[in-house]
Amino acid sequence: TPIDAFILAALEEAGLEPAPPADRRTLLRRVTFDLTGLPPTPDEVAAFLADDSSDAFDRVVERLLSSSDYGVRWGRHWLDVARYADSNGLDENIAHGNAWRYRDWVVKALNADKPFDAFVREQVAGDLLAGSGADPQALAGLRTATGFLSLGPKFLAEGDQTKLLMDVIDEQIDTLGRAFLGLSLGCARCHDHKFDPITQADYYALAGNIASTETMESLKRIARWR
């Protein structure tokens, strides 16, 4: 592309040369690791090296994107955003016994090429999207998606139940901001943002909405998840 001329000029000024094109074996290893996190098998290497067709690499990419390992590899990145863990991790490190269901939902969503707008809506409000007469399996999937809200660290040993509820809501609001806006919303719990258009009024409007989400079965010490 035209920008390569500028890159080449800077390289030549520093006495450097562009790296040579990767050989086919290296190219296959790179793309396989990148899309699945695993090395190619000996049979896959042999098949690719023996394939002289012009679309050989394109078909390798399509095969890897169709692999179930693709969703596992790339689902990990979203699970980091969603602060996925199999236990609470704070004052009471109690296991999230059903966390794996949300993990598997994320992997399946990626492997099914779920549109990103649906991916977002189902995690934030999946239980509200089904409507009457929904297929039980589809409804279970929508409810599982809302594990996005219930996961994450919660102070389960907090004696003040009102504070515990607001702390849960605060953690959910801040995660929503970080995941979908790239922006921390949590500090608006105490004051308007100084440099971002986030006010306390915005924060508590969102908190009032999220308060209808029944994340906890009980707020009594030790608090329990639904």
C-alpha cells in the first residue's frame, strides 16, 4: 500500500531492510496459533505444503475459523473483559458453581458468528428478550448470557444489606462501562466526572434500572447468588 513507501524510507534511513516473506510452514504455524492457540498437526502441515492451489491459504483460514477451537481461543479475550472466574475471589471466595455455563455460552456465540449487537443485548438483558412462548432451550441460553452481570467479585460478608446491594450494582455499572464504552463509570457514584460527560444523575439513573436485576438470592451474611 502507499504507506509502505514511508515505512520503507524510515527503515532504509536506519540501515534496515524489511523482513522477507514467511515460508509456507511458518505462515501456517502463525495463522494456526493466532486463530486457535494451538500448533498445526503434522498432517495439516503436510497437506498445506502439498497444496499448490492459489486459494490454499484462504481455505486454511476458513477451516480454522470453522474450528470449535476458534471460539475457545478468542472467547478468552472476552471472558477477561467480563471478569470471568470460577469463584468470587473477595472476602468470601465461594465457588461460582454455574460460571462454566456462561463461559460455554461465550464460546458458542463466537463459533456461531453471533452478531455483536445481539451479543451485547443478550448479556445485559437476555432474560427480557425471550417473550412469551419462547423455546425453552433458547430461553435458557438468553438467561445464561446474563451471567455477564452476576459474575465478578462481590463483598459477600458485608453486614449492611443496603450497602451490599449498592456495591453489587456499582460493580455491574462499572463493568458495563469498561466493557462496552471503554470508560470507567464507577467514580460517578460519588461525584460528576471531571473530564467525561458522566454525571451522578446518569449513574443513579442507571443504578435504578439495574436495581431490578435480582443478582443475589439473599443479602444476609454470607450473601448468596441466585
